Amino acid sequence: MLFSVALVVVSLLWIGQDMAAWATAACAVGAVGGALGACYFGWRFVRSRGDAR
């Protein structure tokens, strides 16, 4: 989960820099991938907490 959040943060920080188009696209893919990972791991956490009750 923390790795996913860190990937989003770092990607969004770098996306604002003046870079080549491929590097900007890589940052966008990293941000989206990190956000999807955070959602996935967050959903698994919520589901695991719901089963414990």
C-alpha cells in the first residue's frame, strides 16, 4: 500500500518537470498504476476487516 502511494506521489512530482514526451507519459502511467494499486490494496484491507467481525 505504501509503495503504491509513494509511486503516485513521486510520479506526480516528476510529471510537472520539463521532460521528453515519453518521460511524461511514463510518469502518468506510474501515477495511474500507483493509484490503481492503492485502490486494490485498500479494497483488500477493507474486505479483510469486514470478514473479521
